[in-house]
Amino acid sequence: ERSILEIKGLKTVFYTDDGVVTAVDGVDIKVRAGETVGIVGESGSGKSVTSLSAMRLTPGKVEGAIHFNGQDIMRLSEEEMREIRGNEMAMIFQEPMTSLNPVFTIGDQIGEAVRIHLKYDKGKARERSIEMLRLVGIPRAEQIVDEYPHRLSGGMRQRVMIAMAMACNPKLLIADEPTTALDVTIQAQILDLMRELKTTKGTAILFITHDLGVVAEMCDRVVVMYNGKVVEESDVVTLFTNPQHPYTRGLMKSMPTLESAEKRLYSIKGSVPSPGAPQIGCSFAPRCEYAMDICKIEPPRLEEIGADHVSRCWLHSSEGRWNGHESAVN
Ligand code: SF4
Ligand code: MG
């Protein structure tokens, strides 16, 4: 399958008062046509910076190769990039971070992208807005199109955001925690909607989340990030049935299930190292219950441990105590 987005050796650094901070450190990600790829990790893992870098929307310095739909986007001018953003490559974020502009109507905001990118006139843009509102399941679309955002609930506003993102039929939708601020019922509806759009429109999705439950429901393939690096990647079934990296296993253990939803959840002890901290060895070592001497000295490499399954951990090497056979989760 043709790849829509291909990121190779992505490195994003920020120059701060405390020095150079490497937020993303050598990340490879591929999203094929019509595929949903999840990036999962705790906050501070570099997952959002990865997606912003892919859109060339980060103030950080970006190195590496990013190809979108066969185009080397690192070489494009800012103007050419604007032509792609909101058009072939669209995004939705968590509310209310990027809430809608309160002084424009819903229709003005959905219509803006098609006026700019598809050169629709006002009337045609309004028609397209109504069509998109219907598509995302907003009732009374003919009236809502002329309303202002404050008239809508959080769930409805997020539907409008999706309508905006999908208005130009993007090849890739980047969704960064799109349902995190919503209550469980609305979240389920929005995820259903995104799955439906993916099926009917064939849109590829890069889905950024800290929530493994959402990953299980939405994604074909999953990239697990920790401290700016990919630590494990596989198809979604393999990741859930045979997770190999201790960090992934920790995330799995801390995932709520129907039975445990009421109970206090397991959580991985410690916290993500600050991106500026010097790195010797494996950055997960301070939190890892399997850490060995070598882990504190040498950084592990990303290794192929199965069909389309990679993990970055010394346990998979001959140096390690286990080679990925027995389960580390007891
Ligand atoms: Fe744990 Fe060592 Fe594997 Fe890092 S390399 S995850 S410290 S076992
Ligand atoms: Mg984030």
C-alpha cells in the first residue's frame, strides 16, 4: 500500500533558557493510504511534537526527512505548506485548546477552507458547510450553519472541528487527543464518527493519544513513544496480545478494564524524564523493573523482534535476561 506520510529520522530540538531540549529524537513513522496509525505515550513523550513537526507547525528546529503524498515537505516554502495544511493534510486537536473562533459563524469557519483551497464562492462554501455538518451528524444543519460556536455543546463543537478538517477531503487527518476533553458517551460517538469517515472517505489518520482504549478501537498500527523515541511498534492486535517493551507492558497494566474501572489503577512508577536531561543508557531505566547493568550504560537500539514488530530494549538481545518469550506482566 502506498504511503501517505513517511517520516524518517525526525529530530526536533528546542532552544530554551535551560539549553537545547531534544523533544523528538530519531523517529520513523509511516502512515499508508487509508490506514490509522496511533502514536501513544504519556505527556512529554514527544508524540504531539512529532505530529506538529510533520505539519511543519513547530517552532523547534526540525531535521530528518518528511514525505507527504510523495512530496518532500521539508523543501517546501511556508506558502506551499499552507496550501497543503487544511487541504490535503488536516488536523483536529483537543478542545478547548483550539476552540472555534467565537466571532465567526460555524458556516464561515467550515467554509473558509473550501473557499481558500477549492476556490468555492460564498454560496457554494455555505452549501458545503451544511453538507459537512450533516455528515458529522449535527441536527438542523441549515440553522446551525449560521450560529456562533458558543451555542453548541463541547461534543457538537468537536463535530464541527471534524467537519472543518474533513471539508476538503484530506488524504491525511492528524488527530491529537481529539476526544480527551469529552465525556465518555460523547467520546464514543466522536470515535464512531471518525471510524465511519475513515471507511467512507478512505482518509488515513495519525491518531495521537495517551489512551490505549482509544488505540484499541481506532488504530491499525501503533507506535509507542517514550522520551522522544519510538520504543515499540506493531499492528494493534500484536501490541495488545504480545506487548514486548516494559514500557508498553506498563501502559497495558495501567489500562482500565470493565472489571477494574472502579478500582485504583496500576500506574508506572516515576515520571517521564525531562527532555533536556542528559541521557546515558535506556531512558526508561529509572522506572523499569527489569533494568540490568547494561541498561544504565548503553542505549538500546530499535530491533526487529517479529513480523513488523520492533522494540527498543536490551531484554530482546542476547545480553538480556529474556528474549521475549515469557510474559513480563504477572
Ligand atoms: Fe528496561 Fe533495560 Fe529494556 Fe530499558 S533496555 S526497557 S531499562 S530492560
Ligand atoms: Mg500532547
